[in-house]
Amino acid sequence: MTLTKFGSGLVALLAAAVPVIAADKKDDAKEVVINIKGTGAHGKYILEGETEQKPVTVMVGQKVTWKNEAGNAPHTATSKMKIDGTELFHTGTISAGGSKSVDFDEALYAKAGGKEGKEVELEYICKIHGESNMKSKIILKPAAK
């Protein structure tokens, strides 16, 4: 009696819970994907699954992969922070349809000035199109212990 009477309500309740569970698992992912969309200097860095550019939170230990989905223009993702004249991270040129990854590990966190329990804001740009055109930010947080 209860299964047939409440069966459709139970199915709706379970269906509503599934996306929440999937979203929680996304936070634990080892890889963060940022899609580069738009043309030329109007390109944007957009977190996969989102529709607008905004700062992306990354946990120490995650890998960030930038995918160039911006037509036929090449792009980069290059840290504005430099250590001894060298960018903290630099993907090199990402051709249209291509992708490049950077490991945001403990060493990178320490070089960026990360200290136990503190987040670090890392601005980055497209070296090809310049910081006045294409820029974004990663908020790098220490891994939970």
C-alpha cells in the first residue's frame, strides 16, 4: 500500500537528491576544468558547467586544465605573479581545440606565499591577448586536513 500510494513521491524525492550528491562529489574532484570561450581578445575563462567568468576556487593538490573552445584563436593561462622573473605557472600556447594542465601542488602553493590555513589569490592572463583583455583569478586554498 505505501509503495504504490507514495511511490511517485519517493521517486521524485530521490531524483531531487541525486544532483546534490553529484555536486558534492564535484568538490572532491582531482581536476578542475576551465573552458576558454569567445573569440580573440574577447575570450573568457569559464569554469566547466558555468555560464559566466568568475574566480575559480582550487584546492592544493588539484590539477587545473584549461580547454580552448574559443574558435580558432590560440590562448594561454599565465600567472601574473613572477618568482625570480619566471611566471608561477604558464600553460604555453593552447591551440584551438587543445588543452593544457597545471598541477596546483604544495610546491606551487608555497612559492605563491601560501601559509598554513590561508588562501592565495592568483591572477592570470592570456599572454597573447594581454591583461587588459583576458584575465581571471584562481583562489588557491590549502587542502583540508
